[in-house]
Amino acid sequence: MTPCDQPRIIAERATWLVIGKPEGWHSVEQAGGGLRTIESWLRSSVPGQASLAGAGLVHRLDEGTSGCLVAARSDEALTELRSAFSGEASQHAVEKRYRAWVTKGVRDRGQFALHFTGRHRGSSKVSVSERGEASDRGICRWSVLARGAAHDLVEIELVGPGRRHQIRAGFAWLGFPLASDGTYRGSMREGFNHAALHAHAIIIDGDEVIDPDPRYQAQ
């Protein structure tokens, strides 16, 4: 079994659906076009999505991150779910769980609450600090699923709204950068062309959707 290289619908509900996003795809359309985006794919491949802002996408994943990406199926659902994913008061409860291969040696369980801010114009990194504005704060909890010779497999719960590069920059700040993450100096892992990060599961109001990827299974 190998990871899919094309988007696919992995769950459909009355008000939302979950796309299995391949690595190497952008989430939203980019200035100038010419890139593979989930937004464009939704507009052309899924009936009804073209009429919604951003084709109904509720949140984003980095280009190199694979896994569960949520799209709403109506304007009302889009407003409600975007509020839930951004951490605002909402009638919906949302949980986001990721899997990643990180540099070996991380504690069995842990949590970080750090602040993530942009660097100078054109920088591909974000800056991380222990203090900052509430609007820049990002929280993650993790547990180790398996240990390897060079990398450990961890499951990560992203608590509240996500910040840009939160998992990647956060683990690098702790001293355990993600495998194959050249931006944050992670060592290479065979089979990964991008940072080894996968949006494994999304849970909306207790309804769990999982996008299994064989590369993120304990051996």
C-alpha cells in the first residue's frame, strides 16, 4: 500500500466532507495559478463546491502535509465550521490529530504552549518563543507511538486554533525537528520528500474520520 498522489473524498456528511490531501498539493489557490490546489480540485470535481467561498475549505494544511482536510457544503456550515476551527465560540466541537516522525529522543508524553510569529518578509520559517500575544499562541500535546533508530513516531493533538508551522517549528524549538523537514533542519527519512507530517484524524462533534497512511504506522 502506497500513499495516494491524488485528492479523494474519504467521508461525506450532510454539512461537510473530508478530503484526503496528498503531500505536494497546496490547500488554496495561489496568485498566478499553475499549482496543484485542493481548492481548484474541489471546484472542478465535487458538485456544489464551486459556488462556495474558497470552494468551502474550512482550514488549510501546508503543501507538504498530507491527510484530513475539511470542506463545508453550504455557506452556513462554512461560517460555523470556520469559527470552530479558529477557536471562536461555536456550536461545534473539533479535534485535530496528527502523526509525525520526529528526531529520536522525545519524551514519551508531553505538551508545549508556545508563541509563533512571522519573520522578515520572504522567510520560510516562523519564530518561536515562550512569551507573546495570545493571538500567536499554539498548544500541542503528544505521545510516542513507536521508536526507531533515527526518528520517533508521535501522535499529536493540536489544541485550539492552529498557527503557521506550529507542529514543525514547535518540535524544532524543543530540539526534535520533524524528519525530512529541510526548513527546520530535520534529518532525512527514506520515503519522505517533505516534512514527515500527516493529518491523521479529524473529529467533528464526536464523529471521527481517519485518513490512514502506511508510512505513519508503528512497525
